[in-house]
Amino acid sequence: MISIGIDVTNEYDEKEKMQQMLYAQSKLAMMGEMMGMIIHQYKQPLQHIYMLSQLLAESASEGTISNREVLECTDNINEQVMYLSKTIDDFRDFFKPQQQMYLFSLDKLFLEIKALLKLPFAKQNIMIDVTHEEVSIFGISTELKQVIINLLNNAKDAIIMTRSSSRVVGNIKIKAHVQNANLFITISDNGGGIEPTILEKIFENNFTTKENSGGSGLGLYISKMILEDHFDASISVYNSNDGAIFEIVLPVPIQSL
């Protein structure tokens, strides 16, 4: 009996170590994606600052700029700098380690996600629309944020792969509502959907449809693991006429209903 207990404990420890390793690997992959997003979000404001500074320099040398116009330019530059600073804060908060579980606002979570993704998605002509009820969730906000960002990035990739032209607007809709003490979050897109033959495999470890673009197959597997192990939640996927719909179901704390 003792040896069986030891075997079971060792098996549990090994499984826990494997999950932690996969989670860390997924986090590193997402960090790479986030760095790409930072670059995208910095390009336009930096170009704007450069053009304004050039305008100031040329106008000053020619003596064709008024004090009011100087103030307008400097105010505009300050706004761009503040935007860049806030972008860094948003990304830093995303990667800040959080171990303590707590009640956090769904509205605040969605605002933070939109702040991170709005510009890079808009550059791809993809719009994110969010409608939800305000509710509090118990857990670690950055983990749920990681799951939702992963699903949004997958939706973006599906739209880009299937649409005939970048002129075709990509639409991603996030909806959240409370029913029977559960929070239902759906993320739908117009990316054409998932092949029925792979729907059942989509959450398996190392399963990917992006081999040619370096996909590891960890994203959805890790997302499912985070939801089940850390939020006592579930995730499923099905197709609509326009694309895929991912549905997350989380229990809602009684005090937040």
C-alpha cells in the first residue's frame, strides 16, 4: 500500500512538472507575439513624433511658425509619448507574475485586452467588438487574459488566411453574459470556421494547423489547462455559418451576482 501511494504521488508530481513546463513554454511563445505587437504599436506614434519634430525644425528655421502652433505640436508630441508610456505599462502588467487569486472586473479585463490588441488588429483591417455584462471573476486576471488573447490571435490568423483580400473587414465578436450562476464568454469570427475532422482534436497537446508558420500546438491546450485547473471552467468550440465560435463557461462567485 505504501509503495502504491508513493507511485501515485510521483506520477502526480511528474504531471505537475510537465504542466508547469508546458505553461512556461506557452508563456514564452506569447511573449514573442507580444513583442511583435509592441513593435507594431510603437511604429506609428514614433513616425508621428518624427514628422512633428521635423515640421517644428523646418518652420522654426524659416520663421513661419507661431507660438500657438508650437504649443499645438508639443502637445501632440506629449500625447504620443504618453501613449507609448501607457503601452509599455500595459505589456509590463501582462507579464507581471501574479500568484494570489482575487476578484477582478471583467470590464477592466476587456478594456486591457482591447488596449493591447486594437492597433495591431486594426492594421490588419480586423475589428474587435465587445458586449458584456459587468461581473467579477475569482482567479488570476493575467491568466484569463492570456487565454482570451490566444483565442483572439487564432481568430485573427483564421481571418487573414481565408479572406480573399485585406480590404474585406475581419470581425471578431466577444460576448459575455451570466446564466444560472455561470459566466458564458463566446468569441466568434468570420474566418471560415474549423474543419469538422479536426474539431475534436483542436485542444490536444501539440496539435496545430500552423506547422508552416511555426505553430507549436500549445496555445489551445494550455488555454484549456488554465481554464480547467485554475478557474474550474470549461472551453468548447463549434462552427457557425461565418466562422468558429469558442465558448468559455466559468462559475461566478455568489458575491458578484
